[in-house]
Amino acid sequence: MNMIRKNTDLWDPFETLSALQEEMNRAFNRSLTHHDGWSKTAYPNIEVKEETDQYVLHADLPGMRKEDFGIAVEGNRLTLKGERKQEKESKEKGYYYSERIYGSFQRLLEFPSEIQADKIKASYKEGVLEILLPKAESAKPKQINVEVK
């Protein structure tokens, strides 16, 4: 009977991948937290719905004025950027806890097809930005008629 001894000096690719994954998790966790340790989510929160002829994007921008943010489109990319400013600082009262995020933000969204930039419509009501992004003609589904012979 042959005995096979496991050599612990051999390189284990799974151990290396596991260590790499742990290091990447630590790096991402550091980049997603504020200096005070509270976790931070992407801001603003958005929702995108695809329809036949267009994409509909909703972004939550509570307490902002339309002058506080801007929209740019190039090809199939939309950039939403702005700044949420703190109204005033109260020196006499301190905060116990706050999840509000203040400061500049930028969201870049890439759509599967090109957008008709000249036909985009945007509206802002009650803290919600709605952007209608018409698809380019080449991206819209085409109906093909079949001839019967």
C-alpha cells in the first residue's frame, strides 16, 4: 500500500484567492464608510425602469432645489451631479445621530443603448427628479412583416 503525504509547502491557489477576497472586502468596506464609522450608501437613491421606447429614471433628492444639481448625457451615459448643502449649523444644539448625507455627489449611469439627448425631458416635484430618456431609433424594437407566399 502506497502512502501519499500532503506537502504543506505547495502553493494553494484557493488560499491565495481567499486572502485576496478578504483584502478586497476590507478595501471596499473602508471606502464605503464615513470618517465617523457610519456606513454610507450611494447618493442619491435612484430607480431606473426600461420601457419600449425610453428609460425612466427617478432620483430622490429631498430638500434640494433644481439649482443644486445638474444632468448631462453623452452617448449612453448619464451623469447626475450636485451638492446637498446643510441649511445652517446650530451651535447651541448638538446632534445625537444623523443619517443625512451632505456634500457633493456624482452618479454615472450607463444604459444598454444610446440615448436621444435632444429629446430628454426632466421634471422635479416634491424631492423626486424624474428623467425620461428616449432610446435612439437604432435601439428601439422593430416590427418585421412576414409575407405569405
